[in-house]
Amino acid sequence: MDDVRPTSAGQTIPGWRVIVSDAGRYWASRREPFPDDATQGAALNVPPFRTVDADTLDELRAEVERQETAAAGRVNR
């Protein structure tokens, strides 16, 4: 992903770094790792994921929310 551009101020998600690829795909990477409780014992293909992507900013925001919810659910078990 060498060909990326930073997003504008209106394209932010608190706690996540948002970039847009040259192809127009939106990516977000969590600035801080999830708490250990949120990821401990999780398989590699089970949320929460620290980096996610989507076709639109709204879809990306929804995907980020899914990851945060998944992490919170694991911590609150």
C-alpha cells in the first residue's frame, strides 16, 4: 500500500488512522492495540481486527464500530 493519501479533517475516526488508497478504498488502522483481554485466545480470523477496509467512509465507520463492539464484548465476558 505505497500509494495512499491522507484523509481530510472530515474523514476521521477517533482513535483510528484513516487513509484512502489510490484506488479509492478506505482503510483504518487502530492507533493503539486493543486491550489484551479483547484479543486473548482469539483466532486470527476472529474480530476484533486492528486494520479494516471498506468501499466508503460510512462503511468504514460501521466496520470500525463492529471491531470496537467485538473488543468490548470480549473484555466484558
